[in-house]
Amino acid sequence: MGELNELFASLPRLKLVAFLDGCSEAEFLVVTELCELNKSALSKAAAVLEAAGYVYVTKGYVGRKPKTWLALTRKGRTAYHAHLDALAALTRKGTETTSES
């Protein structure tokens, strides 16, 4: 069984990587809305995941408005999928244990 990733133990971080796994990149405010996170929680989650090399943060402008885009890195996608595999393996162990009882 693979190891669960402690970085995904935080719900805001898990929501962020799960959302980003479904797209190439997303604008910060869109993520706050669709993941039902406040700006502070998303900012903290993105900073931790960026420091781990899991999320890439790009800042720029659309017209005169500052914007921030978030994207899952290859390393982040690999780590997230390994985490999902570890969860699935844990679920299978639970299923095997209860069926043997």
C-alpha cells in the first residue's frame, strides 16, 4: 500500500488539488467560488502546495485588474494520484477485513 500524503490532510489543500486535477489552470477567484473556500484559506493552501512544488502560481493582469492563476504541476499531479491510490488501497483493506469477519 502506498503512503497517504500529509499535505493533502488539509481540506482546503485537498479541494484545491482535486479541482486543479480537472483543468490545466484556474483563476484564483474561480477556485474560491467553485471549491467553496474563502480567499485566505485558498491563499494559505496554495502557498503550502507551491512550496512543496505541487502548485504553480502565476500572477498577471487582465486589463488593469490583477489576477492570479493556479495550476497543478506534474509533481503535484503525481503526488495527488499516489494519494488517491493509497486511499483506494486502504478502502480495499477495509473491505477485505469486513468480508472476512
